Amino acid sequence: MSLPAPHSPLRVAGADPGTSSLDLLILDDGAVADQCRFSPDELRADSALPVRWLEERGPFALIAGPSGYGLPLVPAAQVTKQQLDLMALVRPDERGRAAGVAGFSAVVRALCASSLPVVFLPGVIHLPTVPAHRKINRIDLGTPDKLCVAALALSLRPAPPGDSFCVVELGTAFTACLVVSGGRIVDGLGGTCGPVGWGSSGAWDGEAAYLLSPLAKGDLFSGGAAGLGEEGRTLLRESLLKAVAGLQAATPFTEIVLSGRLLEQEPELAAAVASDLLRVGHVTHLSGLSGAWVKQAAQGAALLADGLAGGRHEPLVASLALREASGTILDWLRHPRADAVRSLLLRPPVA
């Protein structure tokens, strides 16, 4: 990947395209300089708002853009139509109207059409540090925003070689768990591959998916604990405990780091989750960069932009092996119908 020459001081930005908002954070030589939050309604009304906000505060050495399901460090100026489709991951029959995705796609297209030095980050499945067998028939082992949360956790807790911990991201829709060992992400369970979320049902029972099919993208954002009362809270807690304990059985760790907006929005549930996870290890809450109030994924994204541009966080980028990320999110499908799916999503655009 060819990056622009650094400015002095080194100014970078990071984005988090969460379900509840899109957050942006600017760093000057590693220090928080500015930040902003856009609501879904604002972005639906004007998808170019983030572009204008950034243009008014440039120039930048690099911007880690909202990356959806991820690309292996692809600059916005080089992104193809196929790669845009892979970041959003919507079937052709739903493109332009899929719940939870349409606003994201419009923002990404606006960034690609700008002259801003935007790069799109990989997801966990793109990383060479995750063993191949853990990727088989998986797509979401952790989206780029979850990778950014792990990056922030690594930057805030200097650890000895070989140290392992689990980052649990409790979002307003999805729950994700990433295992970090020796400074590298080695395992993960993403939103629709992992425990029950506040807005999402988490990993699907195949028989339920079969009976409810044809599924729409919006179905992946529904069925979570929020709509199930006290029973749903119990379900989320137990589902998360099982997920973290299972990950620990494969990669031993003694610390669990909690993050995500649900910790603020549902403090009683967050306290109960922390108490549950004490059965697995020591539980801490992820803090943030000094002066930052935007979501932790945006903070981590800015740190990675700084490192990719040659700033003080370059060792963090090297530790996570971001420059070695490769492939697509469809590479590890081994189902007999996988080639048909790849053909559908990677089909060249009609001239």
C-alpha cells in the first residue's frame, strides 16, 4: 500500500461506523485534536457530512475510514465496485435498501469520491495471525471496528511477550469477542458468529435460519436481548459467558477487557456481565485516550492510522500484522454452494 508523505505534525483520523452513530477522531502526533459524532438520521439526510467535516480540518497524512466487513488496507482511491460490495456484504437483490447498511454505503461512496487520504482496514478474518482452521466457513470473526477496539486495548495496557487477554465489545446491536495473545489477534467471534447481542440474536441456529428464510440483512440486526425483557438479559449474560469460556479453552487467558456503548446505556446489565465473567478471569473496563469521548473503535482506528502513516504507533500496526492482511471475506467458505455465492458477489459489473 502506498501512503502519502507525512505532514508535520502528523495529523490522522479514525472512524467507527457503529449501528447507533458514526464517530470520528483526529490525532495530532498521537494526541486528541478534535472529534465528532454523526447520528444515523444526519447521515441519511446528508451522507457527505463526514467528508466535509474532515476536509475542513485537514490536511491529513491518513484517515482510517469506516470499513464495514473490511478490506486489506485498500486506499479509497483504488477501491473497486466489488470491494465496495464486499465491505457492505449485501446480496444484489437488497442493495440500496438493506436495513443497517444503506447509510454506511453512502458514506463510504462519498469518502471514495473525495480527495481525502482514506484507507480501509481489514477485519479479523483477513489477518495472518488467526490460524486457518478457525476461518473455515466463517466471515465475521470480528469486523474492523472490533479490531480497532483491540488495538486501543493493546496501546493502553503494555504487556509482556506472550500475555493473553480477551476483548469483549458490547455494542448497541452486536456482541463480539476477540482473543489477543502476544500482541496479536488469534481468535474471535463476531456479531452473527458469536454470543447474543443487545439488538441481534447473535449466532444463528441453522434450522431456525432455514425456517425463517429467505433472510434479509435486517434480520441480522434483530432478535436480540433488548426485546426479550429479563429473559433476554439472562440469555445475553449466559451466551457471553459460554462464548468467553469456550475461547479461553482454546487460547488460555486470565483477563477480560470490557468495552462498548452498552456499558454506559445499561449499567446494571454491564455490572452483571462483569460479575459473570469473574468466573473466567480478571475483568477490567477499557478506558480511552486522554480527552476522547467518542467510541473506542474510533480511537483505535485513529491509532492505527497514525501507525500506518509512520507515527509513534507504528509498532502497534506491526504487532497486529496489518500490513500482512490479505484476501477477501469470502475466501474461507467451504460449503458446496460457496462458489455460487462468490460468483454472485464478485461478478464483474455490467458495462
